[in-house]
Amino acid sequence: MTRLIHAGSAVVDYVYRIDALPKPGGEMTASSYNRIAGGGFNVMVAARRTGLPVAFAGRHGTGPEGDFLRAAFAAEGVETLTPPASDLDSGNCVVLVTADAERTFVSWPGAEAALTIADLAPITLQEADWVFISGYTLTYPDSRQALADWVESLPASTPVVFDPTPVVAEIPSSIRTRVLARTTWLSCNSVEARTLAGAADPATNAVLLMAEHCPRANGVVIRSGAFGAHLLLRDGSIGVVDGFSVPAVDTNGAGDTHIGAFVAALARGEQPFAAVRYANAAAAISVGRHGGCAAPGDTEIRAFLTERKCSGPAEEMRREQKK
């Protein structure tokens, strides 16, 4: 059985919806409030709802936040591979979602920020497992060395998916280099790609990332929201897979949804360009809903693609080209 082993972090999100961010020293009354599982949970939900079994290998705490996360894992059918930390609760994040669907975060780390090699060592991978690594975990001083060591120890046949996340600049370069060197699929947004590779446009950054940073990668995906995503494969195939213009109410978790759906599609044997199109649709659906864990299921995604008439092989071939 193929599984996604999520070796990142999950936190509890406290989501406040407001018209606009208040001025310094000001105050704003939210129009709504919700407490939801967040962080890496969004990737897990997206993969699970699109047909890929998921197991969480990160650290989670003892206390109300940890209890809340484990209940969310159970509700979505996510297996937990590590025991609760006895000395810490899980972290949380205040999420401010404004009327333009943009989100602003203020986080407080907990048990997820203290992952050790002792936590990871007992995990037994199955032959067909995929592993997901998040840049957030690599910023934590007490976690990054252990996680980098563990990733390097994985069997060569185990695919590693890496999302550098918006905090990529905070990852020490030595750690970042080690993880990128073991990455099989890199998925990042256009800003993160520019931080890593330094060019102004996604197509150039995809080439630079593949050539100079990810020597073992099968492919690089650079997400650009409604504008779609650039995809570069090891064989030189490169192209833009069109996105979908939809009314957005909440962009929180859209990138996570894209990654989870993309990995699920790849893991069941879909071709990479088709998998990106599938992920574009999943992300487009998610931004039309409130909540970070708003990922759609497989049936809904396929119906969306059929309605948009973007799922045929002719469209896919039109997008593929050689660099």
C-alpha cells in the first residue's frame, strides 16, 4: 500500500475574518472566528481526500492543542506514527483572513518545533511510501538537524516531496542544501522559487533549481495561483499548466491543497502534467471556501475539470515542450 508519510508539523489555527488589517495600535472586530487544525494538516487532508493514505510522523503535544489535532487526524483517517510529547503541547497560529482573501499569520511553536531523531528512528517505511518535508520544520533549531539526518538516511527509492514554504529564507543554507539534494519533487510558489534560485521569472528559476539545487529531482513545480504552475521534468519537458480564475474567499491552505492533490495523483500513476492540472483544480476549489483544511475530494475535482473542459489529453500535450 502506498502512503504519504508527513514528517512536517501540524498546529491549531485560530482563524479570524476581518475586513482589513487594523492600523498599529488599533483594534478590529472579526466577522467570524473558528478553531481548526492547520499547518501541515492541510497537506494531509488534501492527499487523504484525493485517495492517498496518510500517516503523520511529526511531533505533537500533550494538552488541549495536541488533543484537538489528534481528534482532527482521526476524523480524516490520518494515522499517527509518533507518541505525544510528554513535556509540551502542540503549537498554534493566529490567522487573520481579510476581505481580499489574503491571510496573515502569527504563530507560537510547541512540540512540533522539537522533533528529534529519537522520534523519527522508530518509524518503519513501507516500500511504496512517499515522504513529505516542510520548510517550517527546518527553521526550528531543535528539529532541523534531526530531520535533515533522517531524510538523508531514507532509502534511495523513497520519493521525497519538499515544500520550502514562505519561511525558506530562514532555513540555514547548509540544511536547505542537504534537503534539496535529496528532494524528488520540489513544489514551491513563485516567491519561494525566487528566494531559492534568484531569477525574476518562474521558468528560469525552474531550470536553475533543477540544475543547481536538486540533482536527484524528477521534477520542479512552481505555483502561481490562478495563473497556474510551471513544471519542469528531469527529461527537459517544461511548460505552464493553466490555472483557474475563480472568486476567492480564503487563500489559506491553497498551496498545501495543491501539494497534497499533486502527490496523490502522482502516487496513483498519473503523468506529471496531468497531476499538476488536477492539483490546480483542487487549489481553485479550496480558495472558494472558508477554512485552511478546505481541500476537495477526487470526485469533486474531476467534475470541476470536466466542467472546465481542461482534462483532455490534447490540452496536456499542448502544454508540454522541450526546453
